[in-house]
Amino acid sequence: MADSPNCDLKSLSPLQLFERVTEQGEKVRALKAGKAPKDEIDAAVRMLLSLKLSYKTTTGQDYQAGLPPKDLLLINNGTTKEEDEDLVDPWNVQTSNAKGVDYDKLIVRFGSSKIDTDLINRIERATGQKPHHFLRRGIFFSHRDMDQVLDAYENKKSFYLYTGRGPSSQAMHVGHLIPFMFTKWLQEVFDVPLVIQLTDDEKYLWKDMTVEKAYEYAKENAKDIIACGFDINKTFIFSDLDYLGASPGFYKNIVKVQKHVTFNQVKGIFGFTDSDCIGKISFPAIQAAPSFSSSFPQIFNGKENIQCLIPCAIDQDPYFRMTRDVAPRIGQPKPALLHSVFFPALQGAQTKMSASDPNSSIFLTDTPKQIKTKINKHAFSGGRDTIEEHRKYGGNCDVDVSFMYLTFFLEDDDRLEQLKQAYTSGELLTGELKKVLIETMQPLVAAHQERRKQVTDEIVKQFMTPRKLAFEF
């Protein structure tokens, strides 16, 4: 990190300042470990003290490693500094805005970077493929260090993908497909291996279910994930309950992370309280471990410096902010991330969907009739109260859930734009827009169901067997 004059620090957000302090601390440790000249170490220490002072002046808080500024943290009891701020954490998403979460504010609050046109164009140049419509439409909107991943890739240094699923029910809904659809595309265009974590241990700790039921859900969800079309030769799917006991490398990384994160820090990051079970408090280290290639010696031939790229919804970012803080201290590269927006509930974008509410979503087990009924009955409309008003004033695509769903699943850009213009002008009625969504979702879900029928228990076992993948680093 280049030493910057103090005047440059005034333009940084609290979280950016926090990351600068963290990076400078790593630099000081590296200089000392490398026995650098004393004047160089002294200059780096002075810069570190200056950064810490700027951080305290800006936030009113002393810098604590691994604990970002409190006013930026959204914890699971909903406490925020600003009452009208969106609530976003790994378990809750709430906003008072019918348009959904303000993602530009979230980028600032979380300290990530916006996926802009330049980055999308660079991905296209690197892969030689048209960018996925999730990128073109801003569904994946934020990143951490994707530019570094591309730097390495362009220099013939590969990486691996890591994403996951918390198996809380037997049936997944269409919103669960979003990270897997995008991850499949990334795997194909970059031609890289992939690990998929099924956090059945997390669901046992958080939900009212047995260990056996959590593991059963994991295997059932694996069938839906496999049905997305992943390459069996380059994909390893694992259950935490199963893999943790079979991989010393995985457990060693968990312990390393646990040693470098305090109880105070996880309380601050995740909002845990003294009444939470100790399993919850230690779980973040388990989700962090797949970010490091040494957790999978059978895949990476024991190499510990392979870069990891994690596509996920942005509510999972607190886990990986913690991971990125710890990584340099345990000699591992920081994982890079690509963040997606939330898939809205049928009832509106104020919350994300819940697998426990059958009417909040379209499930991958739904029949064509159920899909039609749910959309017609429950999909929140941006239309007017009467046909006459709608024809005169038009509909609001920003809050209309049917249009939101089409931005995810209708791949034709021109068709989507035509629908937007027709609905906004009042030419297209709400019922007609819902009909388009029904005609889009029914064949999509039916095709998924057909692919899932082909996924046998034996195929699941092959995906979930620790093994060497068809890739050389």
C-alpha cells in the first residue's frame, strides 16, 4: 500500500479507512518479519499510527482488528445507527422501500466496489464471451478484488470458484438458483474448478431440526444444484457434516481462523449474544475455510496460494469480510467476491424470500398450475388501481415483482426492454405482464425438474466424493 498524505484520508469512508489500517498493519508485520531497514519500518509504523488516528477521528472508535466500524454493521437484532437504513445480514433482509434495498448505499456501507462497465468489458475480453445477463443488468453489482483475479488470469494464473447453500428445506426456490446459474457460467467461461459448500451444520445450529434431517436436506439440495448443469469433472460438492471429519486440511484452516477471531469480533460482525450457542459463534470459521485452497488438498495438490473467487448474495459478505481480514495473518490469499442483489419475495422487494413460506416464492417442485396461481394471486403489482388509470399513467417497473422476476429469468434484452416500455407507458396491463412471467417460469421450472429426475443417488455420491478434479494448477 502506498503511503498517502493525511489530506487524502478525508475522502475515505469509515470502512475504507478501516481497510487501510488493516492493510498498513499487515505491511508493518511483513517489514518486521523480513527484517527491513529500521527507517523503513519506522516510516510504516508512523503511517499506521496516522491512519489509526484518522480512523478514530472519523468514527469515534478505536481501531480493532477484524471489527469494522460499528455504525456500518447490520446485526441480527436489526440495530443500526440510522433507523431508516436497510437491514442486511446473513439471516435477515428488510427495507421500507418498495423498490428494495438501496444497493448503492450498501456498497458504501460495506466498502465493496461497484461492478462498472469497464469491469464488465474486461471480463468479456478475458473470456471471449458475451457477459452473462446478470452482469449486463446489474444483478451481480458489487465486487471485491475481481480486478486482481483478472490480472492473474490474464497472466495465465488460474483460480477456483467457491459458493454454497444452506439446506433449510427439501425443496429449493427459484431465487436459490441465481448464484448457481451465474457460477455455472463462470465455471464454463473461465474453465476453472468449483467447490460448493452445503452448510447443513449451520442449519442444524440455527433451525429446529435434527442433524440427520439437515444432512438429508443437503443431499436433496445437491440434486437441485447438480441439475443446474455443473461439470462433474471440475466440481466438488460437500456437506460440512460429512467432509469436516474427512479432511485434516479443512479442519486445520478452521482452527487457524478461530484462533485469529475473538468473541468480541464475531459479536460485532454477526450480532451474536451471550445466549447464542457456542456452535453459532464458531460457525463463521467453517464458512471461511473453503476460501483457502489448502482445505482441498486432493484438488490442489497441496498448493496453498490458489486465488478463490466467491459468487454470492451480498448478505453473505460479513463472513468474507472477516475471512479477508484473517487471511494474511494465516498466510493465505484473500478471497475475491462477486455480490448479487436479493431475489425478492412475490409479495414485494422489502424482504427476500423464505423457504418456510410457500407463497413467498416459486419453488422448484411447483406444478405449472401452482406457478400460475402464485404469480396471479401473490406477485406484487406496480400497476394502477384501475385500467383507465393504468392506460393513462402507466405501471411502475421499479416495484413490480413480475418485472423484477423477468429481469432475472428472461434472457432476451430486447424483449425485456419492450416489456418495460409497454408497461411504463400503460400499453401493457399488469395481468398481461404476469402472463409473460408465467409463460417464462413454467417451462424453466419444468426443464429443471426433468434434469433433476436424471440425478441419481449415485451421481450425487460422485459429486460429493473427495477426489482429484480434471484441472492442473
